[in-house]
Amino acid sequence: MTDLTRAKWCKSSRSAEGNCVEVADNLPGVVGVRDSKDPSGPVLTFGVPAWQTFLSTVKAHPLP
């Protein structure tokens, strides 16, 4: 289980009102992702390499 007590959550500046995810990339070895509407709810965690691959893929294939 990842300790999230020091997570610094950031929301994208492109997020629409009410439909947002937050990302914490200051955690050792993992990146946390959560629903901004439910900050005490579940958190998905990804290894840094997996997160970097995800970001690269999204940037290379933007939605129309």
C-alpha cells in the first residue's frame, strides 16, 4: 500500500468544471490518480515508467 499522506494533488488547467482527475507525481516510485470530486475516495497508483508511457501515448494520439 502506498503512503499518500504527503501526496501533492494537482488538477489540470484544462479540466472542465466538475469532471476532473487529480494527479500526485511527488510520491516515491509511483504516480497517484484520483477523482477530484471524491478526494477521500479510491486512488489508482501507477509505476513511474507506466505513467510516462501513458502520457507519451496520449500526447501522440490526441482525441479529435
